[in-house]
Amino acid sequence: MSIYIDPAVALSLRGYEMPERLGFGTAMAPVMFRAVCQDGCWSNGELIPYEPLSVDPAAKVLHYAQSCFEGMKAYRTGEGIALFRPEKNAERMAYSAKRLCMPPVPESLFLDGVRTVAAYCANLVPGNSGESLYLRPFLIGTQADLTVSASTSYEFYVIASPSEAYHSGNMRLWVEREDARAAVGGTGDAKVGGNYAGSLLSIGRLKERGYDQSLWLNPADRSSVDELSGMNFFAVIDGALHTPALNGSILEGITRFSLIDLARNLGYKVVEGTIHIDELLGQVASGTCTEAFACGTAAIISPISVIGDDGGSYKLSQVPGPVAQHLRQALLDIQEGRVEDHFNWMLSVETVEV
Amino acid sequence: MSIYIDPAVALSLRGYEMPERLGFGTAMAPVMFRAVCQDGCWSNGELIPYEPLSVDPAAKVLHYAQSCFEGMKAYRTGEGIALFRPEKNAERMAYSAKRLCMPPVPESLFLDGVRTVAAYCANLVPGNSGESLYLRPFLIGTQADLTVSASTSYEFYVIASPSEAYHSGNMRLWVEREDARAAVGGTGDAKVGGNYAGSLLSIGRLKERGYDQSLWLNPADRSSVDELSGMNFFAVIDGALHTPALNGSILEGITRFSLIDLARNLGYKVVEGTIHIDELLGQVASGTCTEAFACGTAAIISPISVIGDDGGSYKLSQVPGPVAQHLRQALLDIQEGRVEDHFNWMLSVETVEV
């Protein structure tokens, strides 16, 4: 499909100055990709200056949270700019959309969007290892109608932010035994706003206790580990890499399944199974569990230093541990183009000078 | 607090024409109330023309569903315009806001908002019994920042729509045994977007089967009745009125607790307890359960004609039943000012001519 490039895009890009401190997701690129869908029919995409959206006060997204999103990154490689497995993000976003009765963004339109933003924003991709241009595709229901029903109109955007990794330093987790991130039969395995809104109260509570992230338990058994907000969980136990198996309430992280393949390829034993929280804390206390980390597109791999619970605080012995460091380096080496891409994970983007 | 009235409001109101067919929540009043909150400090409120909101593409509400809302109505009474227990909506919205780490809208500001919109839109309140001006207060997180954290800026709006009752005719329910509306430890008892987004898929499925609404089960036991989407459930069993007791996943409807008081006052026995779905279906089949209905601000009281389940379809013997009709009439008589307001539920609004 042909993509319309608004003539104002060039001026926006030429006038852009990179922020002195990157942070994560706060400094936005001056352009964005947009396509609209009316009664199931998608428009062509267009690249336009970044500007406020005009949203009807009765739009479904504002009242009934009919929205889903993705997180991905454009990396600076030796040869140019590349995306990491963007077709997997397209696939997951289609799944999330269907869960909320939204029309899936066609894969070709999704890829057009992320490629076009990356191509025009090539100069905005920061160059230090671990930094990248964070891309945020999202889809919102825009029909002005207060009945509880699916919207008839949608808008798809890709916005971008030159960013550092989401977490720098080690993470302190708190076992969340009160609130739940998702329900059995809920939306936990889709990347939708409601999963995140409900998690804010827990995050606020644990920050007061000096922790960074909630460790969410499975809503069915309330005793096994699911994930963190926006990140998957891994632990090294008896030398093997363990991560919770997908169960309907865990979001299937693209970094998660890529790491599983990468780790196996590097000779690690990887176990996808049930991680009972009380067993895990015992294994941390006894030293059987030597390290733990969170992974995600935004977080890459972030070592966990402590897991706090009502019963006490459990310190990991190796922070960052050798497995986390090894996998983080191996993943970044692929993403940042320092090694051969044996997995065929990277998609090069032909950059556009304006 | 002083409320700013935009001079353009008069023109908007004078030019407004009531829609020929009302529907529910589709024709919007031409004015709205707005207040903003930055770092915990609320602005004064203002009444302005209804217009699209300017929302940053990175606003928290679009990505992380940080939004909550209320539903209430302005009624045409013999003497003028009145609101039904608006302080209860203010209280519930404060609860919902806190659940999502949002600053509660102060009660006085909330009441200013709904009173001002009702006062200026008095001519838009339709006059037939069961019709009303539906008011939709809502609060959204507007900070442009992609980190998963609470917004630092918020906007509060009250929009309005001249409306019929949400449901006309009898409702056909389907027992939802697959999906869940809310989690144990989730947001089911708060009026937040995520509860509604996750319910759309179920509603879509059951409509294909010829049903209208999902009957949601409790997420802890998956075998007792919680509610419908946006409505509470009542059944008449052995002559007594039964409704599920509040349990953390049910939204506490203002119509629900008002009806409980009203019904007791009219001499009915009311039981708040656990309603096991299989028992209920047996009672419908045997005729012990004679009628069932849903209630809510939007729906008022809507009789249920059928409850469908994988095992078959269970028809209620009395549709609409005498208890539902009696309570509906008694409630509307108070709301529409035909009887003395012994409960002191109605708040008169001094109308403003423009």
C-alpha cells in the first residue's frame, strides 16, 4: 500500500533536538504514523507530525478502555537501523485486538507503520548499547457512543521515543498477595490497558516499602508466579533457567520466547513450568536459586536483587548473575548487529534522509 | 467555588435541536463541564461547548486505561429538574479513582459539574416516563509518558445525552462460563474502563446466539452469580427478592442499594447472599424462581425473559413480573416526582435559561 508522507514531516524532523537525558518514553519523536478503520475498512497509512489527537469526549477508548498496544525498538546496528522480530509484535497486537473485539491491524499495515517511523527517525536512534528508539504502536476505539459495545471506528498510531532501557540498576520485587493483575478468563494474555491500570495501586504501595515492581501471582492458584507488570520472570535454580509456563494470564513476551531459544542455543537447560512462590523463596534463602531477572522489550534483561514478602526479604546471591549477564550480552549482540544473526530475527530498515 | 461559564455556551444551547429518536448515549448535549488536576491541585470548573478533546498520543489513558466514570440521570419532575442521589455517584467515583491511583474528584466539584450541566441543559431533559438526560462524569489520566505509572495530570468532564432507558423490552441472558469480567483482587468493584473492555468479546459471542447480555459469574468460585455488564442482578425466589451480596468483584450499583431499601419499605423480603447459578437455573425450571430482572441507572429495571446456558435455555414464568413492575413504578414515581420523596433521595436543580 502507498504511504502518504505529509510534507510537514521534513520540517518537524529537521528541527528536532535530541534530549540531553533520554529517560524512557518521555521525549517523543516529532512524527507519527496513522491509519484509520471505519466499519472494518482500513485507510492507507500516513506519516504526519506528532500532534495531539482529536478525541470525541464520548469515544469508547476513554470510557470502556477499548485500546491495545505494542512495545518494540529500532536498534542502531553497525550497518544502519534494524527492528527485532516486528512480525511477532504484529501477531500479538492482532491477538490483543481480537480479545477486545477490535479489528486487527493487518500485518502489512503494522509493518508499514513501524518501518516508516524507524526509517524517517533513523537519526533519532541513540547509539549507546542498551539505548534505542522505542516504538509504541497502539489501536484505540474512537466511536462517540456511550453504549457498552465495540466501536465502529478505530485509529492506529505508531509513536516513538529515543530511550534508555526501562530499568537501570537492579530491581527489588514485592510478592503481591492482595491484588491481581488479571483474571482467569480475563485479559492477562493480551496487551491491553486494563491490565496496567489495575496494577498501579500495587506499584504505589510497594514503592512506599522501598520496592520497584510487583511480582504477580497466578489468579487461579494465588501461589505460583505469573509475571511482573510488562515483564516476564526468570530464575536460575540449580543451574537451570526456569520461567512460568504460559497459562492464559501471562503475557507472552517476545523477549521471553526469544531468550528461551537463545539460552537453549547457548547450552542452558530451560524449564517452562510452575514456579511456586513459597518454594522459590525457600530456594533463594538456601542458595539453590542463585539469580533471577526480568525481561521485556523495554527492560531488556534486568537483574533482580531482592524479593520481599510479608514474611521477610529474600536476597539473591548473584546480582547481576552470570547467566543474566551472558544472555543480556548475547541478545544485545544480535540486536545491535555485533554478531551474525543466525536466528534471522533482525529486519533491516532502509533509512530516509529528509 | 466559582464556575466559569464560557460565553459560547448560550449559542451552543440555543442552536441545539433534540434528536427525533433518542436512543441511549448517542446524541450528545452541546455543552460539557471540565476541570483539570495537575500534581494533585484541582482547577475551578468551567462549562464549555461540547468539542473534541485534545489528547497527547502518549497520554496514560490511551495506553494504560487510567480512567473511571459514573452514570447518572437528570429527571424531569413536576416541579423542574432533579438528580437522584448524586452524592453517591461522587463517593463511588472517588473510590474508583483511588483504585487506579487517580486523585479523587472532590465531592463539591463533582456536584458542581453534574448540577451545572443539568441546570443549563434543562430544556434537553426529555419528558416521557423512563426518559431522562443521562449524565456521564469521567476522569482521565492525561500525562504524556509511556512509563507504567500514575499520571501527574488529569481531566474531569461531565457530558450529557438525552436518552431513553438503556434497554427496552425483555433481556435474554447467557451464563458466561468461559470469560471473567473481573479478578479476585482486581477492579470489579470500581467503575473503570478495563472491566468493560474485557466483556465485549463475551457480549459479541452471545449476540450471535440470540442473547443480549452476559450473566457474569464470581471469579473466585466460578459458580455463583455476580452481575451483568453495568447492571446488577435480582431474582424473585419463593416470593422473596434475592440479589448477590457484595464480594469485591461486584460493582455496588446505586440503583441496587436504593431498590433494596425501597423494596423493604414496600414490605418485600430482600436477601443479599450467594446465588449459585445451577441452583438458580433449577429454580427457574421448577417455577420456584418466578421472575428475574437487571437494574442500573441506565437500565432502570429491565425484566429478564430467558437465561441460556450450555445445558439449555431457561424461561422465566413472569415477564415482566409483578415485583419488577411494582418496583420499577415505585422508583420512577420518586425519580419523576409523582410521589413524596420520603427517602430524601432527590436533589432539585435550579435551572438556568440561556
